[in-house]
Amino acid sequence: MNKVNTFYAPIVMLITTGVLAGCAIDPVSGSGGGSGDAKITQHIEAQFDKHPDLGPPQEINVQTRNHVVYLSGLVDTGVAVADAESVARQAQGVSDVVNMIAVEQ
């Protein structure tokens, strides 16, 4: 029985190490996983509501994955595209912004 436990111990250790590496603490939310991403998205959407050129009827979608913000949708002007990216870059915890917003013609 002891030989079996000795055999499986390194395997269990490797699996545990791999699992724990994926559970890093999120500096924004203080927890592991995507909850920090959700908070970043919520914060950016709230900031957009404060800017008349970014709120309705503009159609800006915000998604955050691993602290990278993805912006997509349609706006009326190129200024709105630049403003949306600027607002997103200022949010705490954002490491990068991918801006795919198009100007409606």
C-alpha cells in the first residue's frame, strides 16, 4: 500500500500545481478567476453612461477577458471611437484595449 501512495504522490503534486497556477489572485477584485473582468466591464459601461457621446443611442459592447477589454459596436463619429478607447484604457486593472468599434455611415 505504501508503494502505491509513493507512486501517485508526484502525480497528485503535479496536478495540484497545475490547478493552483490557474487560481491566481485578481488584483482588481481580490479573488481568483473572472470576477475582476466583470468589475472592469461594469466600470467601463458606467463610465460610458457618463459621456453623452458614448451612451445611448450608441451601440458599444464591452467584454473583458484576462484584463484585456474588447470594444465593439457602432457609433456616429470617429471621435466617439477614440473616446471609448480612452475611457476603457483609464479603468483600473485594464492591461490592454482592443478597439473594434466601427463608425456608422
